[in-house]
Amino acid sequence: MKVTPWLALACLVVPMFASYFFDDMFSTLSHLFENPSLIELGWNAADYGLYTSGYSVLCVFGGLVICGMLLDKWGVRITGSIFVGMMAGGAALVAWAITSGLPPKTSLSVAYVGCMLFGLGSEIAGVAVTRSIAKWFKDGPMAFAMGLQLAIARLGTAFALVISPRLVAAKAPGEIYSLAETARPAFLGLGLMAAGMVLWALFVAMDARFDRKDPSVASLPQDDNNKSKDNNEEAFRFSDVLGLLKNKQFIMIALLCVFFYSSIISFKKFASAILIPRFGVPVEAASWMVSMLPFSTVIFAPLFGIMVDKVGKGTRWMVAGAILALIAHLLLAFAPAGIPFYGYLSMVFLGFGYSLVPAAMWPSVPKLVPSKVLGTAYSLIYWVQNLGLMLFKMFAGRILAAPSTGSGDARAASGAVGVEVMFVVICIVALLLAVGLRRTSSRKPELRLDSPSGK
């Protein structure tokens, strides 16, 4: 394997690191929104849930599908550059809204729009990155490369989970968090995105040079004219989308993605609001507890990627990961309250599941769809995923904000259990889908879902 693909991968991971950081910058501060009188921003838990759901709005209402098709028509360099810029622009709008001093509902509306732009930009940038890895590593360790990219991107989440409570330090009872203090994680995220944009530009130059020098990339659509250099494969057509929608295995992968990721990503958005009342831990301990998720993927996602490359058995790992996620949420919902050990144990199970399923799932997509529609295929999966994320984040916020009887701590614990019951149901659906894929692989070995990725 040449060194150049790894240099390209190094350029690709930084924009994703920045995206993951910005997306999760409030996850371990979510408990602040349960008492809006203590933050100058004035948002409550339902407002915060609405804000986080904005990430998925443009993605759900056609943006991801249309832009995914544009990705296959125009290539990763043009389309990716547009949406990396949109990602940064949306993040800048969010940061401005938080510090603007506007009334709470107005600042929420502006931040919501910024989050919508940031979300669509991030998702299409993510598709472009995944598409690029499939191109640069098509004859090499693709699953390992995808796992490594995912691991480093999730390190951005870990960084956000750990550093945000330190940027917005805990105050004495009755003191108010100012707008500038609340926005500190956002401005750090903007700095990371600036570095990501520089490295994305470097990747664009490398990718153009790669297309000129390596005719072996002919099996993937190119940015020049979207036609294979040796004409072995037709250019992308919009009618090809219908073929994807008729592919039952592809649909199952997409549904597994939405339910499995919703059980983790939506959970992270409200991590401190769940872990603190359930297990009686301080904010700092809750941040370290939930940071075990991305930190574990930094180690295990690449290792599991190597395993999928060398051993295969991808559908079995999907089933195993879904089972681990279900066990984790059962612990979060029903383990004895006030005992931090169960919180840490649940994060161990969830972290392993968070590494196993993606390591097997994402490299399965190129086995199921033609390479010329790979960008559209990933975009459709992300579209379904964002539909679920948008709804489940809103549901979680409303459950936590719903009035209930009892003291403040009792209400918080009741809301946390209610949210976790929702996640348990989501995990059961994800497990059923993973089992369905396992059975499909057994009946149709020609799909090669359980074959090593490198073969």
C-alpha cells in the first residue's frame, strides 16, 4: 500500500473531527438546560432538544438525497468543497446566535437555522469522505481505513465531552452562566473547522492529481466528466436511485443504521441529563463516563475494521453490536439508581457496540450497490438516519421537559428512565434488523456480506 492514501486519509479526518466536536459540544452540558433561569441564554430542555434536532431537518427534507446524487454527478471535490463550507458557515451562525443577546426564542430560531445548515453540510461532507475512502482504498484495507476515520472523528466527540464542562466551568448555586461562557465550546469548534477546511483543500489537490495519474480508479465516477476512463461503466443517472430503493438488503442496512445510531447519538445529546440523576455522579464524572464511548471507538473501531477485512462475518458482528447496545440501555434504564458502577458498565457495553456495528456495516454497502451510485447510496442511508435522529432527539427533549410530580431530583430521574425506555425499544428494533441481515447473508451467500472486505 502506497503512503499517499494514508496522507489523503489524514486530510479527510480533520474536517470530520471538527464536525463531531461541534455536534456534541453541549452533550455534557445538557443538564444546564433543565434550569433555564441559571443560563443567560434562557433555553430549556425542550428548546435544546429542538435545537439539536435542527441538525437533521434539511437532511430529512430532501437535502441529503439530492446532494448525494449531485455528489455522484459532480464528484467529491466540487460537492465536498461546497458542503464543507456550508458546515463551517452553519456553525458560525450558531455561535453568533448564542452570543447575540437576542431573546431566547429568537436566538433559538437563529441557532436552529445554523444547526440545519451545519447538519446538511456535515452529512454531505461525511458522505464525500466515505466515498473518497472507498475510492482510495478500493483494492486495500477499506474497512480498516473507514474504521480509522470513524475512530478519529469520534475522538472529536470525546474531546467535546471532556473539554466542554471545563470550558463552561461549574458555578456556585445561584450564579448565572453568561452568553460568552456558554459559547466557548462553539468558538473552539470554529477554530477546528478552520483547520479542517485547510486540509480539505489539500485533499482536493491530491485527489485531482490522483485521478490524472491512476487509471485504476476508473470503476468510480470522476470529477472531470463523471465517466469511467475506460468506459467500462456508465455514468450515474438519476433513474439509478430507483434501483437502490428496490434493493431489500440495502434498505435493511439503512434501517439498521437509523435505529442503531439513534440509540447512541441521541443518547449522547442528553448524556448528563440521564447519567447524573440515574447514578448520582457529578458533572465531571458524567463527562468522563460518556466519553468512554468515543474513546473506546478510537481503539476498537480500527481493530474491528481489520477483523472485517481479514475474517469477514460482518453480519455476525452487527448482531453482536446490537445486543451490546441493548444490554447497555437496559442497564441505564433499570439498574439500581445511585451506583456509578452500572453507568460505567453500560458505557463499556455501548462503546463496544458502537465500534462493532459501524465497522461491519459501512464496508457492506459497496458490496450491495454499484460503485457509480455509491455516493447516492450513502446519502440515502444518512437521510433515513437523520429522520430518526431528528424525531428521537425531539422526543427525548420533550420527555425530559414533561412535568412530573416529586422533588427536582425525582423528576429528573423519572425523565431519565422514560428516555431510556425509549432507547431500549429502539435497540430491540435494531437487533431484529441485524438478525434479518444475518439470515439474508445465510440464504444469499452470493451477496458476500460475510466475506472479508479485502476479497
